[in-house]
Amino acid sequence: MDETTPVGTTPADGTWAGAVPADSGDGDDPYLWLEEVSGEPALSWVRERNDETLSVLARGERFEQVRGEAREVLDSDERIPYVHRRGDHLYNFWQDAEHPRGLWRRTTLESYRADEPDWEVLLDVDALGAEESENWVWRGAAVLRPEYRRCLVPLSRGGADATVLREFDLETLSFVEDGFSLPEAKSFVGWIDENRVYVGTDFGPGSLTSSGYPRIVKEWRRGTPLSEAVTVFEGKPDDVSVSAFHDHTEGFERDFVRRAIDFYSSEKYLRVSADVTGAEGLVKIDVPHDVDVSVHREWMLIRTRTPWTVGVTTYPAGALLAAPFEAYMAGERDLTVLFEPDPHTSLSYFAWTRHHLILGTLADVKSRLEVLTPGAGGWERAPLPGVPEIGNTEIVGTDPDHSDEYFLNSSGFTEPSTLRYGQIGGSIEVLKQAPSFFDASGLSVRQLFATSADGTRIPYFVVSPAGADDSGPTLLTGYGGFEIALTPSYSGVIGRGWLARGGTYVVANIRGGGEYGPEWHRSALRENRVRAYEDFAAVASDLTSRGITSPPRLGIQGGSNGGLLMGVMLTRYPELFGAIVCQVPLLDMKRYHVMLAGASWMAEFGDPDEESDWAFLRKYSPYHQVAADRPYPPVLFATSTRDDRVHPGHARKMVARMRELGYDVAYYENIEGGHGAAADNEQLAFKNALALEFLWRNLTR
């Protein structure tokens, strides 16, 4: 086969009306053995599928060019080294060709302003892995405030969510002998002070929730065994997780406990006693379960998900409210509305500086920034000056403890990232600018709207050669879940591997996401999930009706919840697409809740053990909707053995079922890489090149 050979061809055409799903979901699953993540029969099957796919896709001039170009982008020394302030230093984690697993390093603001900052390397993850014969993947660091002398470092084997934890000394640049440490688990640990931490981990049988996260939070004192840690709070087995944290803000030191009941509901407590041995030292914060609560100094902010009535006032979903924390805890309900959504505008995020609150909003998926300042006369408002009009602009760092500085990043589909630095009330300066990785001079960016099945207008962005028609392939992507918004952003990998070769790129802002706030999300929850899929299909149809593309030239790609979206498009709307890339997906909606972290998502999708929920889940569950003799387009499934969030069994079983029915599907499973399906830039470049090569072959044949 040469590089133009299609991969993932389908059998003879069938019709949707006459198609019969291979399995209704009520019988035995013949492919349960593929859920044994590291079982030798399953891994042998994986290796065979990998060999079949790579022998076709991972070869040829175009594949090697795309992989090389992607690696150049990912490893480029001209990329912006984004930073987080901790005390006097700016910290950065950096990966490149010489350091594929990365360097954790720091510098000062003065040095960071230079073209080549003077970096102090704190930890070399590649060297550590070589020394210990481990494939360590960096998972961040929790630095103890306010001294910033010690930190807690979680390290993942191969990119999994589960980590081991060690204490690190930022003065000696070494791990602390006999310091805080935990074996591999899905843990959380947070500082109380230098000698105490909050810890949630696998303490033994019954200590984890059905989602696999900590059910018990304890206070652990330095120098004592973990078995002597004092229990602070216990959640219920069916909760998602429990956690606790200490607010180190000088003069406002407080401790909080959070019980996550499901993905969107939680209870919040103020811990009022330093020697609590049970729940009696916790005071519940009197707010609805589905609001988000945060505290900064004297202020409490409340972000609503559904309408909330307080006294005679009803606050809408998606509002941001403020109240003095101590007064609220004392029973007062004097709330100030800081933000209220409208049909076009939603709150994306907020960030505190020392004296101000910055609101990031989306107006028809376009970013806006506003500064709010509390004072004796109320909250003053002003736009954040110096914000570019183009693309997406967001706050990527502030210093809420000490100053009113902020780091502002802006980019667009055709505009590389620019990082700016400013002080509220002062000037703003350009700190860093990323290079252009592809020629965007001949490209246009448009926002269009499609009409979904129920009449809802669905926005989407189109990046294409100016004046393009159905002459080149089109790649459409989307997500539509968990209130996550897809905003315009620059991708050197897509730019080089797709746009620069004449392709058109489309991002769909379907329901289930956060583009228009919680109502946009909630409108596609549970039994209404099909709305997200109807939205995506509407965008695909709109692209064809406008002459931007045609089904044989329209490819789609998505991962995780977006992988579920791809699976539904494959089984429900196959006639709309010419090729599909489905990555780290959910596909078996009958068993997703018993596979790894799946139980934590039942508030999003539903509980398949409930007959009423399975009634709507089975209608779109891709694994159960695969049918014989359907005109499925070519499809590539890709996942990771080390993904301990979305089980690789979803993709494995889907491929096995489709092969059983005679479909020629492509499959690739990275043996490591976690939920991102790649543990370093080399693997990430390979994963991207594999997907793009698959699309090019099948959309240009």
C-alpha cells in the first residue's frame, strides 16, 4: 500500500431504518476481556491492531513531514514559557527535544523580560527517571505559602492520573529525606503548615469512592505514620470525592472541606477547630449544592448553576454574586450581583489580584475582560485596558497575595500567542510573543451559525483559504460537555499539518459546553444529551449546504467526551462524514460508570443501572448502536493503555465489535500517555501525525 491508500473502509451500504444494533446491551458482553487493561490476551490483541495500523499509516513522505513539523512546533525554543508566580520567582515547566519529560525551573520577573531568561533548574524529570528507571511524567507542584521553601511533587508513571507524591526542598533542590510521601494512588495533598498537610488517598479498603477518588480526608502531621493521621471528614461511597484545603492568606487564615456529591453538586464546610477529630468541628456554608463558592480575603463569591431564590430575589443561572464572608456565615444575606448573563454573554472565569477582581466573559464566544473594585460605595467597574480585539484573550496569572499584577495571553486561529504583563491602574507591556509556525496570510476566519433540530442557533468558526469552496478537505471538531467552552486559539500543529496544506478547519460550539454559560450546558444533560449530537450534525450539514465542504471531504476529530461525540456521529449520522478520528473515547454507555473514573460523570450522562436512564442512554451508546451493513465512513480509534480516567476498554471493545461485523477499522493504542494519550512531545507529535495522515488519506482519495 502507498500513502494514498484509504484506511478503515466500510462494507456495502446499508440503511439506518433497517439496521439492527449488534447488541441491545441487555445480554452478555463478549468483549469484557478487553477491559483487562494489562491482561496479556488484551495486550496481545492491542499489539496486533497497532501493527496493522502503523504498517499502513506510519509511513510515507507526508506522514514523516507532518510528524517532523509537529515535533518542531512542540519543541521550539521560541515557544512562550508560561509562568506562575510563587513569591519572588516565576516558575515554569519546560519540555523540548533535549528534555522530553521536562525541566521544572524558575526565574525572576526582571530576568523573564529578557529574550533569554536566566533559568534556575529545580528538577530534571528526564534525569530523575533515568536515575530511578521510571518513566516519570510531571504533574505539577504544590508550594507552601508564604515562605515558598517546600513543595509537594506528584509524579505519574507513564502519564496516568494516579501519582506518587514526594516532598521537595526548594533551597537544597533535593527531595526531603523522610518527608511527606505517598505511594501511587489517585491522591490529593495540601499544605496546612510546614509540619501538617491535608491528605486524601487510598488508606485501604473502603477509603475510595465508587469513582476511585478519596472518600476520606485526614490531617497528617510530619514525622508520624500515615496510619496515625486524624480523620477530618468522611464522604459517602457514592460521592465523587472529598478534599480539604487551608487558605494561607495573612489575616484571613481559614480551613475548608469540600464533599463532591456528584460532578456538579457539593457541600462546603468551614473548619472552625484546629483539633477536629470528626464532623463536629465543621460548619456548613449555607448555599445550594450546585453553586460554586470561593473566598478571597473578606469576600465570598457565589456562582450559580441554576436559578436561586434568596428572600424575595431570584438570581439567574450563570450569575456571580458577592457577600462579606463573615457576615454571610453569621446569617446575613446581603448579596451584590457582579455579573448576570444575557442570551449572548456568559461568565467564563474570574481572577483576583490583591485589590481587584477581573471578570472574563464570552460574548458569542468572543472574550471580554472587566475589572471590578470593591469599595465603601459598592463595586466599581471598568474595562481592562490594552486588551487586543482579535481572537481569544484570557488572564493566565495573578498575584492575589501581594500585588495587582496580571499576565494576559491573547491568540487566535491565525494569530500566535502574545503574553502581556500589567498592573491594574498602570501600563501594560508585551513580555513574550510566539513565532508564526505557518503562513496565515491567505486564510480567513469566519463565525457562522447553524440551526439545530429544535431551532437553536449553534455558532461555529471556520478557518479556510480565502474564497475557498469544496476544493479541499475540511476538519471539524467539537466537545459539547462538562460546561467546557471551545474558544479561538492558535495551533501550530493544525496550522502546519492541515491549514498550510490547503485544508479547512472548523470548531463547533455545541450545547453541553460552556460557551453560553450553565444553561447552554444543562440543556444537553442526561436525557437531553442528543441535543449536543443534533447540534454537531447541524453544523456538518450547514457546512455542506453553504458549499464549504461535502460529506466525502468532511472529516471529524474529538477526544474523551469529544470521542463519545465522534462515536455517536459514526453510528447515528454516518452519511455526513468522509472520515472520523475518535480519541480516548467513552463508547460503552452501559458500563462506563463501572470503568475507572466513570461513576463521577453520572450527573452528566445518567446512571445506566437505572432503567429509565438506560432507556435514553442506549439510544445513542455507540458500542450498542453499531450495526451490520451500515455505510460507516473510515474511522481511526486511538487511546492509551495508561489512561486511568477513560478506560481503554471503550475503544478496544468498539473496534472488536466492528471487526466482528466485517468493518475494516484502524486502531492505535499508546502503551503510555494517560488521558492525553501522549507522555512527551515525541509521542504527541506521533499521535497528531497519525490522525492527520489518516484524514488526508481518506478525505483526498
